[in-house]
Amino acid sequence: MAVRTIREERDEILKKISRPIETIDEKIQILIDDMIETMHKFNGVGLAAVQVGVLKRVVVIHIDYEKEKPLILINPEIKKQKGEQIVDEGCLSFPNKFAKVVRPEEVTVEAMNREGKLIKVTGKGLLAQAISHEIDHLNGEVFVEKMLPGTLEYSTPEQ
């Protein structure tokens, strides 16, 4: 496993649409492991492959590092959304920037897991937010395009 370089806001790759994964081979397994390691290194909740420069439709999400395993979604598709929530959102590709964004309160997604098995996941609250945020990345969309006007804030990096 290896920590990969996270592509940041001015990188044009973040505007590109990721391609579906046809075969879950060893390269994809390595990509998934590297994405998890990279996400953990930077204390993220989620990471899309495009954020590490790979235009493939794969995301990893890990809400609670202590209590659960990372969620791996390959070729995810949102099948259902319910409600809405206004959330504070940040992104590893936009370090030290945060804004309020409207996200669904609940999302149901179908995807393959890393073994290629079709899974259905329903997420509420933070998980719904993370799923929506990461799938946006796969579609070439970033959170600052969806922020509520006047809500962008900057934080000072910790020394």
C-alpha cells in the first residue's frame, strides 16, 4: 500500500468524468488499498479515485475508523434520495476550505464491492453526505460548485 498524491482544486482532472470499471483486477485492488491509506493519512471521510489522478468510478468511505471497515463502492449509482440537509462540507482536494452545501438526508446506492458482488447501501446523515460528495467527484463535480452563496470559509492549517 502507498499514500498517493491528492489532486487539488486547480487540477483539471477534477472536472473530468470517471470511467466505469470493467474488471476488478489486481490494479484496482491496489488502487483501493492505496486510496484507503491516503484517506486515512489525511483524516478524510471519503475519497474518489479521480482525487488521486485515476479516472475510474471507485470511491472509498470511512466514517468511523474505530468501529467499522471502509465502505468500497465500485461503479456506484444513486438509486433513491430522500429529504435534504444543509451540511458543513470540506474536501481533501480543497484543503482548509469549508462551505455549507445542501445534500440529501438519505441516499440509496447500488455498486459493486471489491469482490465484484452487487451491493445496495442506504446511508443517512453523514454517510448520505459522503456518498453524494464522492459520486459528485466521479461526475466531475466539486462541492464548491454546490455551496450556498456566502458560506465559503477558510481554516488555518495546524502547525
